[in-house]
Amino acid sequence: MAHAAPSAPRAAIRTSAWLVPLLLGAVYGIWTAGIQRSTAREPITTGNVLFGLLTGVLFALVLYALRTVGPRLKREVRGIAWFTFAGVSFGFLYSLSGRSVLHSTMMALGIAAIVFAVRFYRFYTTED
């Protein structure tokens, strides 16, 4: 078929499957460590670095699992999975800034609802 679009090589697809979560996990870990350090007004410590490393690794693992297992889920469950991931990730970041639990929860629910609406719409319109 001469008119068919060329597909991406399989090596590039496999690389992006783990590279994107790895990079986003590094950004998330650095961000959490920075927020924690700035609220305590102290220099960078070993505990701060370990906290950033742990949160970045957890974020990357959950994102990788969501991206690999997610396509096998029904669109409603997949949307709820992204809703939960976005809400927990944002709520945790927001709570590190010293805000109250109620305020952090309300902000996280707002962000998660927007993510759910966008992701569900995309899953609904692109599904066969």
C-alpha cells in the first residue's frame, strides 16, 4: 500500500514507553524535594534528596504502569485511573506547600476532574 503512512520503529516505541515516565519522575522528584526544602528553609540534606528520589521513583513506576496496563482497561476505568493518578500526584505536591488538608483535597479534586474529562473524552472519541 503506497498510500499508508509509515509507522514508528518498534525500538522507538519501546524506548518512549519507559523514557517518558523516567523523565517525568525525575522532574516530579526534583519538584517535591524543592518544595520540601523551601518550606523548611534549610539547605539540601540527605533526607531531602532521598525524599525526592523516592517520590520520583514512585511517580515514574505508577505512570509506567498506567501507560502500559491502561490501554487494556475499559474507557471508564481508564479515565478513573487517570483521575486518581492526577489527583493524588497534584494533591501531594500541593500539600507539601503547607496548605491545609481540606484546601489540598479541593484543589486536587478540581485538577483530577479536569484530567478525567479530557482523558475520558479522548478515550471515547478514539476508541473503535
